[in-house]
Amino acid sequence: MSEQEYRRVLGYGNAAFDLLKRSSIPPYPNFYELLYTYATGVNPALNTRINEIFRQGHSPTVNLAEALYNEFLKSDLDERISAVSERMHARIEAVHDAIDSAMVTANAYSGSLQAARGDLEAEVTPEALKTMAERLLAETRRMQDTNRHLEMKLEASRDDIAALRRDLENVRRESLLDPLTKISNRKSFDEGLAAAISEARRDGLPLCLLLLDIDSFKKFNDTHGHQTGDQVLRLVAMTLKSNIKGKDLAARYGGEEFAAILPHTDLEGAVIAAENIRKAIQAKQLLKRSTNEKLGRITASFGVAMLRDDDTASSLIDRADRCLYAAKHAGRNRVVSESELANIEAA
């Protein structure tokens, strides 16, 4: 983590604790998460609601904080996973019951066969032989019925398990998407970067990381409102995703920051990609949906770094982050790669 990133995260944490203290809300993890999210501004809908509460002069309460947490942050993914698990458990129990029943019937059938074998070894009258045959026939039919029942249970279980597998896959995909922009979230980015680094090292191929930050986003958000700010975030996400390809991964890194993991791409190629994305973002004309009012254009600053032999995921991110801040300090709306970083920092 870079020093700038550390200071920013620390600032968010301090702001969250200050809000908890001022509101006399206990610093439970869920309430801290609520106000930390508010401090970062990554959930505009939450910020709009809390700002409205503050404007109306309402005093925050534990019940209100709980309601806000449940509305904006509590994920239904855990509940859906629990529901799938319960369905899976019920289906497994049903199969176990069917197997137990089949085993009981099979044991009884085996016992009948053993008894018949013993009777056949002695002298058997025609009447007793007929009775024995009828009994074995009835036992055989019962065994067939039990087997059919077990087959039906197994067939139903196979279909159910296939449906459960699809449900779990949908839940897993949703857990890796940013709900606002519909591109990969931070969790997906972290997993994707770790996998990309392993693959790059295994295959001896280049790997680059691109970080971008929307210029003056807070000012734009405050001026035009959070709904328009959301529109900007979605626009940048769509532009980023449409300008990468193949195994590349576009993600919302946090707030107004985005990232792209670029496997099989050297530094020169990554800078070209970043320039293309920068120009594509700058070319977009923003309109306010409710009034068709022209809001002008937005720009973004970019930092690009390439994986080194001694890099970890953290050190690669740190170097790209330093390049991004160098682009910001150099005037915004530009791309800075690590090959330029040393000269810029020295200057």
C-alpha cells in the first residue's frame, strides 16, 4: 500500500469513528462499515440518504443505523447461499432415506433367498414349493418397486443438484460484480490479479496493471448530484470494459477509481491501451437524463506499471498507484507509466 493510499484509508477510518462518536452509536463492526462506506462515498445512494437525514436535523439512532445497514449494505448473498445449502441438505437426506429403504428391502430379500435355499435342500412337497415360489415372486416385486423408487429419487436429485449448481454459480458471479457499474468488484480484482501474476510467472509472459481515477469527481458529484455521478461511474466502467479484450479484466477498484489487469501485455502496449481509454472517456458528452442538459465532458488520469520478478500484488499496485498520483499532480487527464515515474518524481 502506498503512503497516499494509507493516508486516504486512515482518513476514511477516522471520519467513520468521529461520526460514530458524535452520533453516540456503538462502534459495532456493521455500524463502522456503514459510516466508513459513507466516508468513502462509494455508495452514492447511501450518502444521499444520510445527507438528507443530517439536513432534516434528525438525531442518528442505533435503530436508524441498523435500518440503513440492512437497506444499503447487508447482502442477500449469504441468505441465498444458506437457502441453496438447505435445499442441498434436504435433497441429500431424501436420497439417504431412499437408499436406507432399499437396503432394508434388499436385506429382507436376501434373507428370503437364504431361507428358500435351506428349504430346497430338504424334501419339499409340491404345495410347499408353490408357496415358496409365490413368496419369492412377491419379494422380487417388492424389491423391484423399491429399486424403481430409488431410481426416481436419484433422477430427481440429479436434476435438483444441477439446478443448485447453477444457483450457486449465479450467486458466485454476483458476489464478484460491482452492483452499480456491473463490472468486477474489488474482491474479483484481488483474485484476478493473483491468478494473473501466477500465470505470468508460470508462462514467462508480461503482465501490466492499469489504474485510473476520474478527475475532479467529487466536485462533479457535488455540483450535479449523486444520480448524475452514478451515470458517470457507469459510463467510465462501460468505456473501460469496451476498450480491453481477451483475458483482460476491468474492475471498480474503489470509489471513482478503476483498474484493468492486462495479461500478455508489455508496458508499451499497456500505455497505448490506457491512452485509447483516456481519449474514449474524454470524447463522451455527458447529458443530464432528466433535462437533456449538457454537462460537458469528464476526464481521467492513469497510472501503468508492469510486473517485475520481485513484485508482489501489493508492490505492483503500489507502483501503479504512484504513477496515477504522478499523473494527477502533473495536471490530470494524462497517462503516466513507471518508465516516466522516476523522472517526474525527481522533478
